[in-house]
Amino acid sequence: MKYRNDRYGKPMPVLGYGCMRFTQKNGKIDIPKAQEEVRRAFEGGITYYDTAYTYPGNEAAVGEILEDLGIRDRVNIATKFPHYRLKKTEDIETFFREELRRLRTDHVDYYLMHMLNDVRAWKRISALGIQEWIRAKKESGEIREIGFSYHGNSDMFKQVVDAFDWDFCQIQYNYMDEYSQAGVEGLKYAHEKGLPVIIMEPLRGRWLANKLPDEARKRIDAFPVKRSPADWSFRWLWNQPEVTCVLSGMNSLEMLEENLRIAEEAEAGVMTEEEMALIGGLRDDINSKMKVGCTGCRYCMPCPHNVDIPGTFSAYNRRYSEGAYVALKEYFMCTVLRKDPTSLVNCIGCGLCETKCPQHIEIRTELKNAGKVLENVFVKAGRKIVPLFMKY
């Protein structure tokens, strides 16, 4: 296993274990199977295990497995705090104590504010005393490092990075998200600020491994260097020195062994021009199936009416490449789950964006087309329900 250092010089494995995708059996996590997989992961050098308060049964499973294997003190647990459920200051400690109990531990190594997609959400919980609470927990050792996970655009990501003295962050990033969500701009910004960056969704839920279009598969097969689609995806990430650790939701020993093998060869700056061109070709093959030729350059932003134009087009395109569920999930997470929604319904048709678009996209027309697909009854209902359950 290769390692890259965190903010304080502590080695982090380039491959982390995303525990959210433990195998389910009869509606519950298959503990014996997951335990064998975690055992092998630990033997292979994986010391970073990621879970969250809101993953059903997951924290408890991680706690049980690490305790049974007797390795809790030899690994790092990363879990996430459901800040959007806070109603009063006392809730902060209540949630944290429950997480420690589930995890069967007295401290969390890497603690994240879960889906901190809007700086206003941070200001709200800061008013409830979260900053003072974090400092006290770090001083007591109950929290070793503090960070946040993020789904949103790069502009808001920078604001969240600058809002606190974070130790690390976690973003969705892969070769198809290079210019969407936090993107490469956010990755480099966090790195310049001295923050280690943890990567989630390196394969977009295995889609970049198992569901590539035929043209992309043929391109990979014809390339002189023989590697799997997953191998190319991971290598593209680890080729970037700003990437610290890549999470993978491994739920089979076969998947685990493949990822361990790839991680053994993880190096920054070693991909050749031909290999980078291959990745570019794969991106083109996938984009050829897209509805809108948006590159995510963000020249159209900021929108004066707070529409996340690149984020909307990213979700719209995913509807035709990965299916309705994936598209609606991205659209909802990136535009609705925030204090000030950035949904396409905000558009008044002013056309300012079209004067800036280097691709000369008819943005107003395409937003209307996207709305027919993305603004369904579930999203509309969710927009009304979210404020009732998520506090900002």
C-alpha cells in the first residue's frame, strides 16, 4: 500500500474503505462477509474506514467488526455528523455520543460535517456553538481531525473551505466530474490551503467500471497497455498529487484484491501523454451520449438568479448515460439541499449566461428541456419537504 500524508504528517493510505456499500442480506448488513473483507483490507494496508451517522446500521457494523478483529487502535475511523438535523445546542453532544456508542470507541479519528454544501449551513450551526464544541473535542482528543464532505459547485466549495480552520475535506471526483461539483478547481484550492482531499465516488457508483458505452470499452481494449476500466479511473486520480486518499465501496474480495493491486502501484505524475489522451477519449465517448455539450467550464457563472447551470446540465446528461435515479439524486443533492436552492426553476430567462458560454449553448432553451426531465413531482415535493427536516 502506498501512503500520502495528512495535514499533520500522519500517513494515510491512498486507498480507503467506503463502508456504506457493505453487502446487505435480508435487509441487514451481512456482518460475517463484511468482516472477512475488512480483515483482508487491513492485511493489505488499508487503515482508513469511512462511515456516517445516516448510513442505516453502518456505524454499528463498523464498530462491531473492528472490535471483533481487535484492530480499532490500529486503524482510523472517519464518520460524519448530521448537522442538518440540529435544532438546539444540546443536540450536538447527543448525536456525537450516539456515534461513539455505535462505533464502540472513545474517539473519532477523522470527523466530517456531512454534506456541508452551503456556507450558510455552517453559519447556522456555528451560532449553535459548533466551533467551540469542535475545539473542545479536539483538545480532549475525542476528535482528532475535523473536516467536511461536500456536494455542490466549486464556488461554494471555496467559501466552505475558507469558513473554518479545517484539517481535511471530502469531495466527489473522477474523470467525468473534473469540471463539475467541487471539481479540479476545488481540489487544487483545498490543496493550496494545505488540506488533504479524500475522494468519494471515484467510479461514479461503479458506473465507470461496469457501464461504459461500447465505444469506450473498445478504446480501452485497443490501447497497448492493458488495464481494466476501474484501473484507469483510479490511476487517473492517483496521478494527481493533490489527491490524498480515494474511497472505494468494496463489497467483494475480488474487488478488494483488484483495488489493492492497483493501489500498490499508485504514483503521482507518472501517466504518459498517451495515457492521458486515452482518458480524454473515454470522456469524449461518454459525452457523446450526452444531451448538452456543457464542459463545466463555468464561464456562465455566477448566475445572477442563483441557478447552478453546470450542475443542472451535469445531472441532465447523466439521465441519458446512467439513468433517471442517478440523475435525480445528483440534481437534488447539488441544487435543492441548501439554504438557497440553485435549481433551474430560478431562471428568469435573462440570457446573460449565453453571452459568456464558449460552447455557444442555447442555455435558456436547454434549461427548459432539462426541467422537463429533472423537475418531476418528487423533486417538487422534496423542495417543499426539505426545509421541514433540514435546519439551516
